[in-house]
Amino acid sequence: MTILGIANDETASACIIKNGKLIAAASEERFTRVKMDNSWPKQSIDYCLQVADCALHELDAITYGWSAGFDAEKHLLEYFDRIVYEAQTNPGGLPIFRERIETEMKQDRKKRDEFWAFVDEHNLRDKAFSYDHHDAHAFSAYACSPFENALVVTCDGRGDFMSFSVASFSPTENEFHYRGSSSDSLGFFYGRITGLLGYRPHRHEGKVTGLAAHGDPQKLLPQMREMIYVKEGKVYGKSGDLFRPFYTNYSEPLKKLIAENSREDVAAAAQVHLEESITELVQYYVNQTGAEYVCMAGGVFANVRVNQCILEIPGVKNVFIQPQMGDGGLSIGAAANYLFDNGLHKVELTDVYLGPDYSDEEIEAELGKTSGISYQCAEDATQHAIDAINNNEVIGWYNGRMEFGPRALCNRSIIYHCKDTSVNDWLNERMDRTEFMPFAPVTLEELAPQCYLGWEKDHIASRYMTITYNCTKLMAENCPATVHIDNTARPQIVNEESNPKMYRLLKEYYRQTEGLSLINTSFNRHEEPIVNRPQEAIDALKTGMIDLLVIGNYVAKKAEA
């Protein structure tokens, strides 16, 4: 059985699942070079079909996860109750509540029509299925996780008139306990703070997470709690001067409040309020259901500190965050939903190296036609890389298939040593970035217990850099450039099976230097997608963003003048 999954808005993407295994997935931005491209994912679809060696008419199903529209059976009663509550407690917010609904109706219809036009163009109506946005998030998390029974939580800005859901999943059934409206969006709450601090909402929330550790949350926590709050397992946004379920339109009182406080204190209050709100929600349903395992998806779960808070909830044994937690992952969720409905409850996910790969012949052809560089064949570039690291050189590490999702996981990464705390300033400047969270460490599995408090070998989230840990004193001393001011780090843990080339590099680097980790940051400039094609990596070398490029079985440097 071969299933194509499609999502065509924020980070438009496609995936293909063949005989229960996810064999290919890619986002359109990597082909078009437009960050978070939301155009129809034609090139992603073509790539996935090529990997599967399958034509459109040969598919068993084509599935769609961005928007199915308002499902009365799923949403109407909760929406009715929520509107009644608004009328009773905050009648002035009703026009904003209505505006939110009207806006989504207009925005989503165009995207749905785009999918169905594609289906009809290729005469695929009898094979096409669309799924609710938050259902698709939920299935993307559960189906790819290692857990048979789990509490599944979704949280984002909005999708199909919802922004939050919580459900219990088992191999044969799922039960949704709560669906929160898009007027009660924790994603909008955090995105608005992002915009008020001068960053771009729905893109730069990670800057706020990093900035938060530098501030005092107590100064503005009361105001944050006035914007949006949790009560008896439900979220309530209080629309008015301080909060609207939109990324724009800030009131004068709100702008004045933010301007009178430091960016650090604003970020700290928003981060703590988000952590407390989601932790309270998950704790409520863990207590209700007795769940020991939690799966998460939706853009809010790109917040690695929130994910750590959930892992630390009493009674929770382990968590899984869909590696492509944002709306790009809806392509997987739609296909997984179809498979679940047809008797297959799990999707085989061994890693997220699901994107394009390029042969040595293709790489050498690009290297050969590029002026101003020198290169050599090196089937094992380990020592070349270690020598460069010890010489304080920045490495572009380009290896095998491209990752799917927002994290670079050592196939399209920039590598450096962890000893220089000033690297977060000068390397970010090289890449035209402004960040407040340190670069992430990549660490050998066998060294992880020495580095991260509470880490366990079965913590699958740590393979995908989707969670933070408190660091040991040894880690803070050995790798200070990757440990945040709050003593946390967001590692990628690797073993020989998950990434053999990086494993060899880390193991030999540790043998020679006793360095516990290396810096791993995404191979891209600010506001550009992570590199895909060899030429994009080579361009980074030519422009001086990196000093050494390890690409396939080649090592390249700028030619000496």
C-alpha cells in the first residue's frame, strides 16, 4: 500500500508511506529556497513519487492534512459551550471571537480548493481523503512514536478552528477528551509576544525562548495570566485590550505595557506562563487517564523547554515529539490517519533522513565547476574535520539524505567545538542570525549520562533535538558554548546506527581531546532554508560562512590566493 500525504500551507510538504514505512518526506522550501514556502508542494510531491517509484495513478490513497473545514460532530458542541462562556464572562470579546471564525473561513477555503483541484486534475477523487488539522497533528505524533498507548496532545496557532487537542490513543481506537478553539490559542499568545518584542510571529518564537532565561518572569506574570488562562483542563483566551487571537493588531495599552518593561522580562513571563499552562493541561489529563506516555505535535511543541516540563510531570515516563512538529508534519499525519482507519496503527519511522541525497558524481561535478575552491577525495573525513576543529575552523557537514523538519541532525549541519562561549556571537553574525539560546550540542549516546541529568537511553525525543535537559557540572565545564544561562541544553544524541559518520567523528574527537560534544547548528543563513543541493553548501564555503566543507566523500576549502 502506497500513500501520499500533502500539506499546502505553512511549510508546505509532502511525504510517502509505502507498506507502512515512511520512506520519503520533504518541504517545498528546500527546493524553492523560500523560507516556510506555503505554495503548492509540487517539487516535494515529485520527489516523493520518485523515491517510491510510483506514478500518481498507482497510489492507493492521496491524503490531505492542512484543512478539512468545520466538522460539526467534532466541534459544534464545544464551540457552542465556549461561546456561551464568552457571553457570560467576557461579552466584549464576542466580536473578536466572531472575527476569528470569519477569518479562518476565508483563508482556509483557498487552500482546500487547491488540493481538490489537484485531485480532479489527475482524476483521483476516489482515492482522495482529507483530515482535520488537529487530528492530523495527533496521528503524526502517535503513529510515529514507539508507544502503543499514549496521551496525545496538539497545540499550535490554529487549524480547522481549533488550537489545542488532547486524546487517548491505543492500537484500535482514539478518544478526544478536549478540543480548544482557535480563539483560545496559546500559539497566538506566544506569537503575539514574539511580534511585540520586534521579531516575526510564527517564525522567530525560538528567539523568545532563548531570551526568556535572561529575564525575571514575576514582573509580568499577572498580565500574562490575564491574557489567556487554564481552568479545569480547558484554555480560555480573554479577548480584549491585552489579547486577540491574531498575530497582529496590538492595542495601545498592550504596546505601552510591553514598552515599559525589558525584552528579557517580557520573554521570561511569556515563557513561564506557556510552560505552566501546558504543564497544567497535560497534568490534568494524565491524572484523568492514568497515561504514562505523552506524544506531542503542533508548532508550540517546537518550544523545547515546554517539552522538558512535560517529561518532568509526575507519572510521565517518556515523551515523543513529532520531529516535524509544525504544519509541515500534517502530510505525515494525514497519511497516518488514513492508515489507522484501515487497520495499521503505526508508521515505521527509523529516522528523519527522508529528503534528497546526491551522488559523489553529482557532488564532484559541482565542486569541479566552482572557481576559487580546492577539494580532495576523502572517504573518511574524520581526521580532516578534527584537525579543522582544533584549528578553530567552522565546518559545513553535508552527508547523505537531507533531514525532514526544522532541526539539522548532522546531515545538513554546521559543526564547531564547544569551548568558545563567544561563538554564539561571532558565528551567528557570520550566518546573519540573532539568537539568545546557545547552539545545540551533538553527543555520543555512551557519553550522554555524563552530560544530561535524567537522560535515559529510551528518550527518543533526544535523537531529534526536540527537548532540553538540565546539564551536569562536567558538561557545563567541558562544553560551555552549548549550555544556556539556565543550565539547560537541547542535545542531539547519536549512536553508530543513527548516524555512522557523525558517530565516528564524535568518538575520535573525544578520544583525542576529551571533548564531550560538538556544536551542531543548522546549515543555513538567517531567513534561508537549510541547504539541500550541493551547490548551496559550496556557496556557503565560497562566501566564508564556513571554513571547511565535508560533503559526501570530499573535503573542500577555499583555494589559497
